Amino acid sequence: MESFILSWAASVAAAVLIGTIIGMLLPESGIKKYVSVVTGIVVSMIILAPAAKLLSGTDVSQTLDDAFSTIEKGEVFDYDSAHYKDYIYRLYEVYIVNGQNKNE
């Protein structure tokens, strides 16, 4: 348990340190605001990760690994315009053609 707390505290400290260094290197511009928001979200996620793990009863890291492996195995979407063309024609018939008959 002690090693878990030490590694968690080290993760939080490292995230805060890296976020601070990146924030200091950026010029005063609009992007600095976004970087600080993202850094805050990352630090919050690191802080809340053990609580989420306890409350969910599942292994969060294993769930994320499964999700990433599923994304990596994903197939490329092939666009087939014929399907959409038929769908648009059916919509046209339902909404336009039938709608004109109701107005007459």
C-alpha cells in the first residue's frame, strides 16, 4: 500500500512539474490558457484515478488498454455513396413528395 501511495504521489508531482515547465516555456498568448486547462485536467485525472478504481471495482488501466487495442485493430471506413444516394432518394420521397400531396 505504501509503494502505491508513493508512486501515486510521484505521478502527481511529475505531472504538475511537467505542466509547470511547459507553461513557463510558452509565451503569453491564448494557447497558454488551453495548456493550463489541459494540465489541470491531467493532474485531476491522476489524482482521482485511485478513487475511480476503488469505486468501479475494475482495473482502469486494463480497461484503457483494451480500448486502445480495439482502436488499433479498427478497420478503415470505406465510403460507399450508393447507400447514401438511395437513402436520400427515400427521404426525398417521404418528406417532399408526400408532403406536397398533403398540402393539395
